[in-house]
Amino acid sequence: MATAEGPRHRVLVVDDDRAILELVCTRLTLAGYDAYSARNGVEALQRIETLRPKAMVLDLNMPQLDGFGVLTSLGRERALKTPTLVLTARHAAADVQTAIGLGARDYLAKPFKDQQLLMRVARLLRPRAERRTLEESMDDLEKLLA
């Protein structure tokens, strides 16, 4: 599928809360993305293999395999190739550090505003030349947490 601006980006949304899953998928679809869903970490890993999404929105608290487990299973290199926004109710500094350390590129706490979500997903999909380096992002994160 393509829009007037070009091909639509596949985004995988992973959350065990059906209401959140439907909300995020609907918002992304209305914004021009092809949104796909998974209800747990095991399903997410299977969908990543078949869909090859350009980005992922990932909850941490899920049955069977949590978001940290998904990032760990992907491995840091692969996680960086599938830019991931962690979208979760967990907002402790240690959770943010762990997620970023495992390869997540961004972190957004629930509840969230639609515009925040859309801006962050768009940022995940920017061409590499337009993105800041991971080291710069980690430096900024460490300053925020200090």
C-alpha cells in the first residue's frame, strides 16, 4: 500500500490490553501507517519475523513474555534495526534505563496524548541521517535521570 507521499510504514503494536491495542492501532492507521497488533511477547516475536515492521510500539507488562523479554530475544543489534517505542505504565528510572539498554529507542509512559504517540513514532521512522546517535540519546537520558 502507498500514500500520495510514498509507501506506508508497517508498525507493530504489542500490548495485552485490548483497549490500548485498539486505540494505538486506530490512531496509527488514521495517521497513515499500516498498524498490526500482537497481544503478548511470543506473538510479537512471530509477527516481527513475518511482517518485518519498520517500527514497534511495545508494552512492558504482558503475559507469556514481557517487553523486556521481547527486546532481549531480539538482541540489541536486531532491536536497533526495528526501532522500538516502549509504551507502558511503568515509569521508574530503572525501567527506562533497562529498556534503552536493551535497544529500545524511545520510552513513553501511559497515560499518553495522541500527539505525543504520533510524534514519537514519526521520530522512530526518520532516516538514519536525520536521527541522533544512540550515544547522544543515552547521554541525554542519563542527564535526565541524574
